[in-house]
Amino acid sequence: MPREVAPVSVIIPAYNAAQTIERALISVAAQSLPAAEVIVVDDGSRDGTAETAESMRSRLGETRLRVVRQENKGAGAARNRAVQEARETYLTFLDADDEWLPEKLARSMQVIQEGDYLLVAHDYLDATESGDVHVDCSRRFGEPPDPYTTLYLKGYIPSISVITKRDAVLAVGGFDERLRNAQDFDLWLKLLADPSTKFTLFGEALARYHHTEGSIMSHTDRRIACCREIALRYLPALKARGGFALPKLWRRLAIVHGEAARAQPERKWSFILKGAGALAWDTLYALSGDLGEKTPERPCGIMVCAAWMIAVLVLYLSQFQQLAGPIKSALGF
């Protein structure tokens, strides 16, 4: 007798993933509660990714496998294609180089249905050279002032842990394909922007993240640019929750540039200077929009912006001493 299946479509974007896609699909096949279907979108691979995925069909049992091929358009476009192709009520996301633990779907379905949540996520294991490390995302979920603000600041929802409703993803337009990084982070913020939306993150590590070449802080400058765009995009959502939004923007910018500086210490001063400039420029941009209304936030933002502009100039002068002489002369010092 066939086993019960979860009304879930598993979304797997894949690009040149012939060496890892089998591991990912084996982890889908090993679920104690099988998914109804898994959709692999081969995003213009040149290494036989689609053929390797097709070879796994017989091992997936009750889970339908669909392999879709398209020209290379990026991860966001590949995920959107899979969402369009999906036929089940719920969506889950698995990258082609990662894997799930056997109870991932059973526990996620239990939590999302019992709590009537729009989105559920969980902890994961980081597969390091010295062994698995439990990454405690649920701790971030419980931090003040509220889960959405902390998500905006620290981006604690890993895409390989998410289960959500397909209709909701379609309603907000899916992944933003213009963003070349952080499309998943943007989608979670978009799905959960309404303060009445219920979501949760529970503290069980039910997925394993594998480090592949170029995956750690790759394309750092591009990632920073995307994160800045997202940070500005969701200021209105923060404002709707009460309190001042600008300090949260400043903290987000500090976190993003700080992570980059730690990941690439040889460029530390470059990221610090860029972060200082971003804070001033993005504050001005925010004040020119909705935050430019006559509220106590406006004069505070203007003063901070002016102070940071002065700080940026001082930092530049301290780092580039050869420029100090001509500038001092021009200023009459």
C-alpha cells in the first residue's frame, strides 16, 4: 500500500550540480513523510545535471520527479519557474548542494498545520571540516523587539528550512529576479510584512548545509548592494510596527558591512569606509521618501547623516594621508 504523502512541492534550483544533486534527491527520498513532488530546474547547466537528476526517478518512490530545463537566468528565476510548475499547496526549498534529515518534512508539516502559520522554518547543521555544527536560528527568532524586526536585521531564516504556502508566494510575486543575491531573504520579508501574519522557527536541526567552492561570501560587493536595496525596501514595513525605522536601517547596514569585513579582513578598511558612506547616503534616501514626513525621526536622521558625512571625510583623510595636504591647503589650513 502506498504511503501517505505530504501536499508539498520541493523546489530545487540547480546549476552545474551534477556532483551534488544526487545527494540532495536521496535526502528527499529518505523522508519519513514523503513529498508529493520534487521539481528540479536545471538553470542552463553544462555538466549533465539534468541527466543525473533524471536517473534518480526510480529511487524517489511515491514522490513525483519533474526535471525542467531552461537557459541560465539565475537562482531567483529558476525558483520562480519551479513555483509556477508546482501543483501542491505547500512549497519547500532545497539547494542542489545541500540535504535534509529524514524527519524534516514530517516535523515541518506538523508545526505549520497545528499553528496555522504562513511560514515555518527551523535550525540546520553546518557541515564544517571538523564536523556538523548546530546553527541555532531559533534563538534569533526569540530576540527582541519582535521576530520580523530581528529577521530584517539578521536574516536568520535559512531557505533550506522553509515551508510556506504556494498561493502566498504567488500573491507577492515570488522571488525578485532583479536581485542577484539575497532573493530568498527578500521573499521572506515580503511574505511576512503584514504584522498579522503568523510564522515561527523551531529549534530542531533538520537540514545540512554544505560548503561548496565560492559559496562563502562570494560576490561580496554584489551581495552588499542587494542587501542595501532590501534594507531600504522594507523600511515601511518596520515603520508599520511602530517605533523609529531609521535606527534599524543603520544597524542593518552595520551588520552587513561588518560581516563583509570579517569575511575578508584584507579589505576591512574598504568595507568600513563603504559602510560609513552607505549609512549617510541611504539615510538621505530614506528621508526623501515616507520617512521624510514631519516626525521626530526626520531631524534625528538629518543630524546623524551630517555627523556621518563628517566622519566619512575624517576616515578617508586618515587612510589616505597623501590627500590631506591639498585638502588642507584648499580649506585654508
